[in-house]
Amino acid sequence: MAEFYRKKRKRCLLCDKGEDALNYKDVDLIKRYISPDKGKISNRKHTGTCSKHQRIVAREVKKARFMALIPFVK
């Protein structure tokens, strides 16, 4: 009975795409990892990224904000 209620584990999209999949210039992909209401970086449970790629996501989002490609707040 408990097998029916298990959630399927999210797979890290960046692991599937490769090491250089995320770049601060790719605004469409970076917006996927930012909350739409406040502009915060979404956590791992929400995005489904592994810990290695979550650190890369945070670094690339901060670079894109500094270069004014995405706003700091919405």
C-alpha cells in the first residue's frame, strides 16, 4: 500500500544536459530557477537540481544579476 504514495524523485536536468549547460547569458534557462513573485533563487527541492548544480545555479544567477540581465527584485 505504501508504494502507491511514494513520490517520484526529480531528476537533475543539468546532470542530463552536461557540465556547461548553464551560463549566466542564458536568461531563459536562469529564469527557471528564480521564483516569479519575488525573484529569489529557488531551493533544491523545488527545482530538482543536485547539490553540485544548485551551487552553480546560485553562482550564475548572481552573475546575471550583476550584469543586469535579470533584476534583483521583481
